[in-house]
Amino acid sequence: MQPLIYNYMAPPEFGQALCEALDGQPGQYQLRRFPDGETYLRLIDSCKERPVVLLANLHQPDHHFLPIAYFSEALREMGATQITLAVPYLPYMRQDCRFHEGEAVTSRTFARLVSSLVDYLVTIDPHLHRYQRLSEIYTIPSPVAHADKAVADWIKARIERPLIVGPDEESAQWAELIANYIGCPALVLRKTRLGDRNVQIQVPNLETYRQYTPILVDDIISTGRTMLEAAQHLVNAGLPSPYCIGIHGVFAPGAYEEMMAGPFAAVVTTNTVPHASNQIRVENVLAQAVSDTWSRAPKVHLQGV
């Protein structure tokens, strides 16, 4: 039976890509708020004995998570055979340990909640640092799609002699993969974080890279302080104004404006989080990952497909 694709607040191109990849039907629903702020949800289409993809925008997750929970429970009660949560951006990954006594390790709590609601989770490049893979905290299959090739293709089409720069050790995985796709050099800087908006960057000798255009890449841009500090060091070392590319542009208030006033040739993100900086399309990356997940899934989870 044809799967249903419900789009909760995600960019419409992601819903279209999923419908095309899965030969799916867009799901119709009503969602509104009561005067006291509570959520009303009604599913219009019959999902009985049908697999469902719930495509959701989870940026600003505290606002969006409860509607997703209501979606999942309603779909289950109305007879959906399988629920796949497809999220271009997966939040609650930064608090992956207890840094100070009494802190909530929110990544684990969020993972338990999501795992209790759906059968599969598919996302793009989650912020994996102390966790090596999502299966360490999610108890459901949680395959990951990657935006590195889409980023590499964007760079190759626009920039001659790129130098891929990771602003800190955590970004090394993306910098090296993107550089390998392009066939260009890469280097990784060292960062010391002094606070949420205060960092120190150590830069190696850059004399041999003066003829290259630096491309700073990272998975998440939030305050932008790491990118700004790294960019200023690169410019001070005599390199051209760098490009800044983030896979997920979550941008704290005022961060994008501050970056645009900084020493960047451009600030660019993928479309996982809707923003004025979106220039790299990755909806097909997510759709292909969902399709691949379904093709590998045990048939018992795919009744009617």
C-alpha cells in the first residue's frame, strides 16, 4: 500500500523528495492551538495498514516535540504499520555527558523519548562527539545520511583551489571527507572554548597555502564565534577571505548578522534548517536514506509495502 508522508513544519522540498523516492502520498492533517496554547491535531487521511514517514522540523525542539509525540500516538492508534521519523536536523546532541554535577544529560533523555514513539529515525549528520553512533543512545534503528558530497559538489562548482579548514578537532571528520571528495588539501585548527561565546583558536603555519581559498566547514553554526575567530586568524595570516559552510545553520540570535559583518566571502548552509544562508540542497540525501532504510528493513515492519 502507498505510504503516507506527513510534513510537520519541514521545508516542502523535503516532503516532495520523500514522496518521489518512496512513491508516497502527502498526508493531510489539521493542527492548531487552543487559546491556552494546547495543541489540537487531526489526521485527515486513513493510515490504517499503511507505513508512514513523519517528516519534521526539530529546530527549536522544545516547541516542536510535543506535536510530534501527538502525531506518533495518533498514527499508531489509527493503525499505521510503521512510523519513520525523518528529521533533517537532530537536536539535543551537544549535552552528551555530565560536565558539572547535577546537569541533565539531555541527549539520552531525548533519545529515550523519541525511541518510545517511532520505529525508525533517519537524520542528516547529527553532532556526534563523545558518542560514536546514534545507536549508543537510540534503541530504534537510526541510520544517518551525510551531506559531505553535496557540500563538496557546491565547492567544486564555485571555487578554484579550495583549502578545506576544520575550525576545531570535532570538525575534522567533515573537513577530511569533503576534501577527499574534491581532491584538495585540508587542515584542522585547534580550539579552546572559554565560554558559550568565547573561544581561542590555534592556527598552524599557513605559508604554503597562500594561493588557496580557505573554506571553513563544520556541522553546526550556532553562535558563530568559532568560525569568526578562525576566519580572522586565516585573514591575518595573509589568506583570502574564507568561505564559511555549515551543514546545520541553527544561528543564535544576532549570530548570522555578526558573521555577515565579519571577514567572510560568504556564509553558506544546507537547507536542513530554513534560513537565508541556505544554498546547498540536501533533501534528496535524506529521501535516499529513508528509501535505503526501508529496503533493508525486515518485511514484518513493512506490511503492505
